[in-house]
Amino acid sequence: MRLIILNAHIISPDLDVRRGSILVDAGKVVAVDDSAQPLSDADEVIDAGGRYVMPGFIDIHAHGADGKDVCDNNLESIRHIAKRKLREGVTTWLPTTLTQPQELLAQIAEKCAQYMSHQEYAKTPGLHIEGPYINRNNAGAQNPQFVRKPNWSELDDIANKAPISILSIAPDVEGANDCIAMAKRAGITCSAAHSSATHEQMMLAKEAGLTHLTHFGNAMSALHHREIGMVGSGLLDDDLKMELICDGVHLCPDFLKLMFSVKPIEQLMLITDSMSGSWIDSGQVQLGGLDVIIEGKQARLKDGGALAGSVLRFNEGLRNVFEWTGLPLSQLVKATSWNQAQSLGLKDLGKIEPGYQADMVIMNEDFSVWSTLVDGEVR
């Protein structure tokens, strides 16, 4: 099917076309023109009305949405989250697990594999396994009773049920670097998380194959003038990519301005870290068996008050960064999809250019989502 999107404000990495047209055929972008006129005949025409048209967002860290959690161990929960993510402009996401028993993680992987076999909503190339190989002292909202030492055998068992795209692991726990090295050989991206690692430990983990930092600034050793910790490692090392929760809660606006001013934008990746409380204004939900209170656009553990994931919607995170940093969207769009696609080896995603998949989000000027397309089809 041939589709034309007219009157589009096209935003792609290093590209800003105020009034353009996009031709899509068989699910791929065929042509991009700086004219608002049709490029050719088509079976369907969408008039974007001057709205933003951007590559579909890639959320590499999302636990849940709208009352459903990946750890519900339920196929319908995975389907519901994938469908809800479309309303945030997310066309690709990684179902993200929590620190849970091995048997449950394996069962969750099987449910995700079932969805992957028929991806009717947002695309799902693999899992993000967050924990259970973390530092108990930095557990945050992870359930400490299930924290354990790195075990490649059980991780490999999960991977045999569903592909693993990312493993979040603490570099300072015994056996972490061996596990990182084996994961890298298996094609799994390793990310530092929930850890008190020193800069030296971070560099050793990097040598083993670590390339990411999970929800940067949160549940990790802070910057100090005598030991720069994980935060300092992320700021100092331009090879390390970092996840950013841009809700103004996990990272304040000034911190985000700092990040976008000192780090190459190619190393920054917006995420939501959304949990089941997202799309819910207030109330009580669960995260990995722990009670969480949703109030004032924050999710906090009922016991202790620690932040427990976020209720952020991806499009809102982009709006926040745009308003707080003042950077052009043609640069910020790198952090919404292109960097994620490059890091994870997701081919033909993250740009609106000929040859790329027609995964796109159409947004109003206030960044509310008007329509989302996956492989050139409105979903």
C-alpha cells in the first residue's frame, strides 16, 4: 500500500522540513520532499496539517502502563502496555522486568515471546532485564528479597525463551564482569544499575563490555570530589550512553540542562521507566510485589517513600526537554529513537529517510500525540 503524508513538519536527525511530504510504500519510507504537494498517487493520504512528524519513539526501559505490569506474567498485560505505548508515540519498546525469582522471570519471558510472535501494536525486539543482579544497598524500588549474584546460566535460560536486548546489572557485585563479558558475547547490551560502583569499577566493567547507564543519576553512586562514582563516570566517559527519565522528578530540569550541555547528544537516550501507574492520575498499584502510591505525577513506595519508576509518558518527556534545554528538535530527536536504534543494532529505525521503516509519530504543537504509524499503518 502506498501512503502519502502531506503538510508535515518533518523532524528527523539533522533534518527540519517545515512543510513537507513523505511517501511510504510497503511499510518503508520511499521519498521525503520539502514540498507540501503530493509526491505521487497513493492509496491513502494523511494531511498532517502542519503537525510534527517524527520517527517513532523507542522506549528501551518500560515496566508497565495503565494498571498493567510486565511482571504480571500475563500476555494480555504485555499487549495492553504495547497498545498504550502507541498513544505516547512509542513504536518500539523493550518490556522491562524487575528483580524477581528465576522461575517467574522465565515465565514472563515466555509471555513476551508470545507477543513477539504477533506484534499487533508497538514493536518488541527484546527484553530489558533489570536486576536481579544488583547491589542490595541500592535496590531502590526493586524487591531486595530476590537480589542475587550474577548467574549466566539462568540469564541464558531466559534468553532462550525470548531475546534479551539489555541487561541492567551492578558492576560492583561479585561476578558482574564475567557475566557482562558473557552477555556481550551473546549480543546483549549491558547497562550499569542499582550500584555503589566506584569509577575504577565502572571502567573495569566497561572493559568487560558495559556500554550503558540505567536511569542515570538514580540508584547509583553520586559525584563526589574525592570519588566521582557512577555519575562522574557517565559525565567523564563519552563512550557510555545513558538513559534519562525526563520528568523533572528523577532528574531536575537544571540537571537535564547540564547533561545536554556537557554530553554529546549521541550518548543520551530518553526513557520513561514507566510502571503500571502511568496513565493513572492517583491511587495505589504494585511494582514487583511492592505497594506503590501514585500522587502528584509521582510513583513512590508506600513503605519508605522511595521513587518507584515513573508515570511519565514518552511524548511528555520530549516536551519537557525541549522546553528546558531550548535545543532544536532536529537534535533532540536523536535521543528519542536514533541513539537507541544505533546502540541496540535496530536496523532501519530512528530516521525519516528513504529505506527506513515508516514508524512515525504525528504530534500537535503541544506534543500531544495525534497519530502513530507502525510500518506505515495507523495503529
